[in-house]
Amino acid sequence: MTLKDIALLNLRRRKAKAGFVLAGLVIGVATLVAMLALTEALTHEINHKLEKYGANILVTPRTESLALSYEGLSLGGFSFQTNEIKQSELALIHQIKNAGNLAAVGPMVLGVIQVGGHEALLAGVDFAALPILKPWWSYAGGEPGTDQVLLGSEAARILNLQAGDRLTVKDRPLNVRAVLEPTGSQDDGLVFTRLATAQELLGKVGLVSMIEVAALCKDCPVDDMVAQIAEKLPEAKVVAIQAVVKGRMEAIGHFQRFGLGISALVALVGSLVVLVTMMASVKERTAEIGIFRAIGFRRGHVMRVVLLEAGIVSLAAGVIGLGLGLAGAQAALPLFSQSHGGSVGLDPWLAGGAILLSLAVGLLASLYPALMAARLDPHQALRTL
């Protein structure tokens, strides 16, 4: 009879003890797998949503003057830049090394117009890119046509216009397609129209005032992309909106650290359960261990028997815990996610790591009870018979 056979027989004879150790490890592994799988699924969802958060790279004409305004409050009068970016240079942005990380590129042309005795800022935009660049925008109807405008809520109030009204800009009649819902940003005070229409009205055909780039995605090298765009457009100023980038990274980092912290705590509790149960099992088997030693078993043999028992139970707990953890994460996903139809995938690294961790926790927690069993004096052990 081999040591493996002895270990299996011991597990069969002490099913309650083995079941208790198995349950403790299964709970630990299942919780760890569920937390990590749920964290990974939610992180993927957060990344997917943050990819639609808006522009996080801004390309503007380079200037040698300092801005005299802060958060919409002008301290030195409005002075709009006369230098512009050539629209033909937009194609260069799509030629950067990380072009695959570009979610949207939106050119914008700006200029001052007169509307009913009021000065307003006209913005020509690419409406096709706005769902990604400005996903928080909300207005009734479709996007404006060639001779139509979209008014910001504040612009509509000051100009006393609403959807369906008509205004004239430089002798060109334009219809108000819709009024933008309040955004709480400077967009509320602008008059928006198609890029080509604004270029014609402002006399800036082939020119753009700024370019908004949405490049927010999982592991996007935003800083590298800024450098790549700046290399392609040396006459422009390229900056990353750091608040958006850092906020995204911090949110994901906090969520991952929370999941790892909870998992480590559960793994510690599981190891304590194994330790206490195996120590109790060794004490109950004092006479059995004495007989083994009396018939020629060495200390190493006794340790191997105890560790084999722990290894078999730990391996079974790892496999069962992996399955239960994935099932639990899938069941809990709708409680934490607003999306429908999401699923928790089987990550080979997570599966292998969970089983190895179960083995490591079970064996390490059983090491001291195994040493305690090996050090038993066979003479004293036999006296218990």
C-alpha cells in the first residue's frame, strides 16, 4: 500500500473532517474567483463606457499669447485667434502609430456672428462624431442640415429663438432645427451648424479652429498619442485633458484594489479554517500515527501522508470553487451592472491561479499540523491505545 492509498483511505474514513476542510477552501476560492471575475467584467464595462466619455485630447493653433479668461469669465475682452489649422491636416492624425486607439476625431471652426443685434459664437462641427465626443448632448430631432442650426440653451434664451424659428447670418437664412438641452458647459451659449456651412459663413473654407480627439480606451497610451499627434502637426498645440484620463485610471485602480483586498481577506480566513481542522485531525490520529512510526514509517512519510490529504482536498476545492465562483459572478453581475446581456468569461490565468492558490493555501496551512504529526513520540502515541 502506497502513501497515496493511505491518504485516500484516511479521507474516506474521516469524511466529515475532509468535508469541513473542503467547504472552507471552496468558500475561499469561490469568493476570490467571484470577486476577481466580477471586477474584471465591471472593469471591462467601465472601460467601454469611458471610451464614450468624450474628447480627451485637444488640438488647437499654437499661440504666443496667454488667455485672459477663466471658466467662461473674460478678464480682458474676447480675442479670437486668427490663425487656424488646415482641414487637410486632419488626415495626418489618422496616420499616427496608435491610430487604432482613435475613437473619434472632430474638427470645429469658430467665429463671431451677428444675430438680431446680439453677438454670438458660431461653431461648425462634424455631427457624425458628436455621439462619441459629446455623448451627454440631448436634443429633439435629427442633426441639423446644410441651412439649419442647433442652438445652445442659453443662446436660445438670449436670442429669443426656438425650434422652427428662422435667423439670418450674413444675409443667409438659417432655420433652427432644435435647442440643445442644458449641458452646464460653454456649449449652452453657442450656435452650432454643420462644419461646411460655418466655414462658408465665416470665410474659413478649408480651415478649422480646433480638433477634439476621443482616444479613451483600456490601456490607451494617451501621452504617447499626444506626442505622435504633435509630431504630425508641429504648428499646433496638442494637450491631453488630464482630469478625464487620471479620473478613469483612478476609478479602475480603486475598484481592482478593493476586489483584491476582499479576496485576500477571504483567502486568509480559509487558510485558518484548514489549519484548525488539520490540527484537530492530527490530534485525533495520535494512536494511528504511533502505529505507523512503530512499523517503520519515518517522519517524512508521516508528513507526506498529511500533506497528500491536504493536497487532494485542496485540488478538489480549487476546481469546485472555480466553478461556483464563476457561477456566482455571473449571477451577481446584473446587480452591479446597468448593461443587459453581459457575461463573465473564463480567464485561463484566473482559473490556473485559483487552483494553484487553493493548493498553496491548503498545503501551507497543513504544514504545521504535518510537522506536529511527524514529531510525535511513537512510544507516547502507542500509550493512547
